[in-house]
Amino acid sequence: MEERFFKIGEVAEILEIEQHTLRYLENSLKLKIKRNERGDRLYTDSDLDTLRLVLQLKDKGLNTTAIKLALENTE
């Protein structure tokens, strides 16, 4: 099956968050988001799952450092 990619605007809409929040999470958590030749972010289904987890952990009150540790332990 061919992998599907989502642009930042689509992901923001799906997750109901702002695009700047996605950029912040990518930078602060050192997420490896694929980019095309123009530098546009291309999110995979796996990236969406990771971001959903990040948002759940944020809602539970975890800070960026704790979320980063949690992500490292799920890889």
C-alpha cells in the first residue's frame, strides 16, 4: 500500500490545533518530519499517531521534557 502524506494545514485541521503549534512541537520534541524538495512538511499516518499521543500527554499535564522521554520509550 502506498504511503499517504498530509500537509501541515491538513494535519492542523485533523488534530484541531494551529499550524504554529505543530511547528513548535516538531522543534521542541525534535520530531523527524519528512519534507519535500520545497521544504514543506509531509506528515505520515505514523506522524499523526505520534502527534495524537503528544497531545494526550500534554492534556494530562506532562511538560515537553516528560513527553520527549515518553516518546523515546515508545520507539
